[in-house]
Amino acid sequence: MTEQNSSPNGSVATDWNGGAVENTGQDATQEVPVVPAKAPAKKAAKKGVGPSGLKKIKTRVPVGPRERPTVIVDNLHVTYKVYATGKSASGRNAEKKGLLARTPGIRRAHEVHAVRGISFTAYEGDAIGLVGTNGSGKSTLCQAIAGLVPSKRGAVYSEANPTMLGVGAAMMNDLSGERNVILGGLALGMSLEEVKAKYDDIVEFSGLKREFLDYPMRTYSQGMGARLRFSIAASVSHQVLLIDEALSVGDRLFGQRSEERIRKLREEAGTVFVVSHALPTITKTCNRVLWIDQGKLIMDGGVDEVIEAYTEAEGA
Ligand SMILES: Nc1ncnc2c1ncn2[C@@H]1O[C@H](COP(=O)(O)OP(=O)(O)OP(=O)(O)O)[C@@H](O)[C@H]1O
């Protein structure tokens, strides 16, 4: 198991031989059911109520083929430093320069606390859906698991190198689809011979017309690019695969094929994380759902109970 984001503060209780690893922050049963909290913000904060008024909900993580833990997220915090481009022009300057004018040279740093103390353990065979409103921290959590953003505090331990598949995943836009398949395959650790052997399957799975593979990726629609990315990533077995909204850009047929592929990856003892606002996608592909709100884990449990609580609270 590798640690993605090491931190001096990160620690976790692990038992690699027996499987049962205690989830330090999100045990199977915990805390009091509440949604929404009516207490005033200050008082509520003391009781562990999040800024949105949502509180951790009593939940039971579904029993699955949980022989081995694959990813342990331990009290993870991720922050971004955001710099404003300049100070708003005011007074006489505003009149002169217009309301949108900025004063150059003044860079004010602001910290966004995107993930706030999330803990859970993922097991082989788990397909975990991440749900939450816009900006709740789902993508940031995935990126931290994949080691793409550093943790401020806490740690992520992963048995294998997690592969992140997102709509924004890097492809060489000026290169043809064919070249991108080769580069993508090599980046996933295949040899050139292996990529060549799998090339036809990858293209067939993507459903793209052969002639498009000769065109540069920048001429592809968002959906076409997403199909090719998914097809490349799904051509190898991953012990840990993170899919961020990539499933929602293909058409219905491709969506079905992707869902089947995710099920197969799970059978091959992998762990799959799926970020999606499309709740039916989560329901069809996942056995477990994490509900994130304002960077905190609100609920971790079976698909039906978490989706029901989430839709009730958000009116989704
Ligand atoms: N690169 C970045 N720089 C600064 N702030 C960021 C960055 N990426 C995300 N954030 C901030 O972190 C918070 C969490 O964003 P994140 O993208 O993880 O949420 P999300 O739940 O995936 O949202 P969505 O459902 O809209 O994709 C937001 O407040 C967002 O503004």
C-alpha cells in the first residue's frame, strides 16, 4: 500500500492480513440522525453540525465482498490558495476605469478549505458513488486520492496507484486520436506491443468512427473525447479507478457499456469511485455512496439510503 499524500499528522489503524480495517473517522454506525439542524450556527458548530446545517447521519456501510481494504482516507484536509487578480478599483478610479477595472499589483491570498477531515475505507469490489452539490468537494477528494493535489492534513493510503479518469484528463489535443490511444496506453503502464494488441478493442469500445482516429483530438466533441478517454482507461484492469463525471457525457448506449465495464472492473477485484450528478448512474453502478457537503462527509452507506437522504435534504 502506498501513501498518496503523506503528512506528519496522518495515521491510520490498519490490519493488512485480516482485512477488517477500522475506519477511523466513519465507522459503520455512528452519531445521531439529523437533517436539517435548527440550532444557531455557533451552537451547532459545537455539536459537529456543518456550516450548511447538515450533520453526520447514522449509517451502516453495506456489507460487500470486503476482504481487503484498497484505499484508506484518514482525516483528510485539502486547501487551495486562491489569489485575487487585483483590488477592485474604487472612488475616482472606479469612475475612470469602469466598475470592472482592477488595480494591478495587489494579490490577496484567500484559502478555500475544500475537504474538511474526511475519513473512510474503501474495499476491493466496492464501487463508491460520490454525491453532493456543486463545489462540495467531490472532485477535490478524488484528486487527493489520485495524488494530484496534496493534503494539508491527514493522509490517503492506497494499495495500488489510483487512476483518475475525468472529463478534463490530459490528452494531447494536437495529436490524433490514434496517437492519444498509444500515449494513453503507455501512460497506463502498457508496453507498445500491448497497446497495439488492444488498439482495435479500445477503438471499438469507444464507438468512434475509424476515420476520426486520424483527426487531432481538438476536433472532437466533449463526448467523443470522453468516450476515448474512458475506453483507454477501461482497457486495463485498475485496482483503483476514479471516474469524475466522465460517464455523463457519452450517449445512452455508451453509458450502458460504461456501466457494464465498471461492473466488470469491480468483479476483477478493483475499487471504482464515480463522481456524478446523475443519480441514476450512481444507483446503477455503485454499491455504496458517500455524500459530501461543504467538504465534510455527511453520510456513508448503501446506495438507496444515502440517495434517499440526499434527495430529501437537497430537494434533488
Ligand atoms: N483549482 C482550484 N483552485 C481553487 N479553488 C478550487 C480549485 N478547485 C476547486 N476549488 C474550490 O474547492 C471547492 C470544492 O470544489 P470541487 O470542484 O472539489 O467540488 P465538486 O463537488 O466536485 O463540484 P462540482 O459538482 O461543481 O464539480 C469549491 O469551493 C471550489 O471553488
